[in-house]
Amino acid sequence: MTHIEKLTVKTGGYTDIIDITDKVNGLIRKNNIRDGIVNIHSPGSTGGISTMEFEPGLSKDIRAYLEKLFPYKERYDHHDTWHDDNGSSHLRSFFIKTSLTIPFQDKELILGTWQQIIFVDFDTRPRSRTIVVTMIGD
Amino acid sequence: MTHIEKLTVKTGGYTDIIDITDKVNGLIRKNNIRDGIVNIHSPGSTGGISTMEFEPGLSKDIRAYLEKLFPYKERYDHHDTWHDDNGSSHLRSFFIKTSLTIPFQDKELILGTWQQIIFVDFDTRPRSRTIVVTMIGD
Amino acid sequence: MTHIEKLTVKTGGYTDIIDITDKVNGLIRKNNIRDGIVNIHSPGSTGGISTMEFEPGLSKDIRAYLEKLFPYKERYDHHDTWHDDNGSSHLRSFFIKTSLTIPFQDKELILGTWQQIIFVDFDTRPRSRTIVVTMIGD
């Protein structure tokens, strides 16, 4: 059985980190698949999906280390193509990737006690984002 | 339902980036699964699969930032094992990973308008590569 | 068909790299799915799953480059939250991610000849870890 659902989040951009764990668990609970895997995917090339212990200190660390690796204010060849300013956002998205697959059992994500699923918006402006949540299983 | 298909790409190595979106969509269209997920996997330890806005400027940026992180000409302990020269290729593959899973609906990949699926060949020579495309769904 | 299995590994922490390929293949062989995908997931926020050519030289390289990017002895904002010392572990896990999906065919993982599936324990102490192995297919 396969179910494809969508959820929407509003973000501030600049590596804004959003905890979407409860929303994903909500979609799993309202469908009739008990055990399986869920794929969480952000269409577009300036977002990312991963997991972390969602707490403000670590969010700061993630932003600091991504900024050290791919500074927003740097000049990128991507800027010459469209005359925009989000080359760093694209590099971050290429490295972190826009999708993640996680198992669930008895209609509950299998995660560590201190582990949350996060969407990260790397773009350089506030956006409303659609995230595709696909459940497959029995 | 599950379908495992293969596609072949010729690459130049040294972080050659190949857009495989149309080939993956072609395999989805010729099979009888309408909605589901597709896993794209490059067997081997010197390739990578991710997504990006496939345009020459960003391809240059990706090559430049990977080179800054894992320079090809550096000495690596891996070279002592086999007396080869592709330690950087292996590190890049470990970080970017050789597989990616993405949903599709109505026989079409769910991607952003400016988002393509890419295979990246990190090895230090031209190669012919097999990529495994596995579709699961209804 | 879906099967969710678990395996346990003992690790030394500090980016200890464990080859789990045989254990995953063993779980695939003992179940009745012939072709499909397997999701390998480490619940928690200080582990990682990826693939590599599992040989001691490359393991050293991976540890060296992760240490250069996210040094264990650095000060992290995460430390202020819990007064612990594993901020680097969390950053590594966020970048490498805790899950990976790979296809299998005729009850055998589709991997390159020199490619192994690895669990990496980024935490700062020895631990016993549960890894969730979910198979979906026909």
C-alpha cells in the first residue's frame, strides 16, 4: 500500500530549521498502513531534510558550521547564471539532500528519544514550502 | 509491486555531474506502477547520487567546494592500501552517498521546477557506470 | 510485503566504523522477500549510516576529515544546553544522516565489489546500538 500526502511549512530562510516530526507522525496515524517506511521529500533545490536533536544550541551550531563551509555572502558561479544570491543555499541542499527515508512501526516513527525530523530552508528569503510525505508498507 | 531496472552512463570522472532525470522518468513511465517511491543507487564506492538545479555555474561551484574539502592531489591513507590515487573520490562518495529515494505520482517524479536528479562520478578516470533504479508502489 | 528487523552492534564511539553488510544480508536471506529495497536506520542523533570500501586506510581518512570539519574538542553551543561534550557527534550525524536505502535482488544486496554498508558511531563513549533494518518488496 502507498499513500502520498503533503504538508506545508512557513519558513524564514537562511537555514531556518523546522521540526516536522509531529506533522509526519500525524499523517502516519491518519492512514491505514501499520508498519513500513516513510519518505519525506522537499521538492526544489534549496531545502534539506535530515534529523537532529531539535534544541536551540545545536540549531546554532548547524547554522555556524554550514556558514563556515558555504558562506552566504561568498561569490558563486551560480550567481552569474541567474543574477541571484542563493548559491550557498544550492550547495547546502546538494550536500544535505532533499529527502530522507525512515521506518515506522505500529503507526509511529522509529526515532531516538532525542531525535526529530527537520526541514531546513537554505534559501535567502522567507518561503512557504510543500513537503511530500510518502508512506509504503502493510 | 517492485521493479528493478538498470541504466548506464558514460562519465569523465573527477566529479563529472550527469543529469539522469529523464532516464529515471523514462523507466517510471514504461513500468506499471502509478504512485510510489523510486530508489536510485550507484553500486560502488566512488560515485554519488543527489539533486541540484542542473546548470553549468552550480556544477562549477559543487566541484570547487568539494575540491576545497577533499582535494584530489592530497595524500590519503587509502592510497597506501592499494597504491592508487582516488582517496578523495572515496571520501566524497562517503559524504554524498550512493543512493537517493524520491516519490513519484501519476508516473512522474515529484521534483521542483529547477531540480534534477544527478549522478556524480568522483573517480579519477573515465568510466561506464551502471545505476540501479528500483520502483515500489501501487 | 514489509519486514522490520533489528540488529545490535557494540561500538567504541569517536567515529568508530562498523561493517554491517553481512548482518544486513543475513536478515534479507532469512525473510521471504526476493526483490526490493532495504532501509537501514540508526535511531538516535549521534550515529550515521553510509557506504564505503571498508579498509583501515580509508577509515583513518574518514576520521581525519570529519575531525577537520567538526573537531571533537571544539566548544559547541549544544554543550551549553546539556553540559555534555558531544556537539561534534551531533553535527556529524546531521551531515551524514542516520538512514540509507539500498536495493536487493535475489535476496542479495546490490553493492559494488568493494562497497560495504557501515554504521558509524560518532558519540563520545562506547555504546551498544540498535539498528533497524526494514525490507519492502515482493
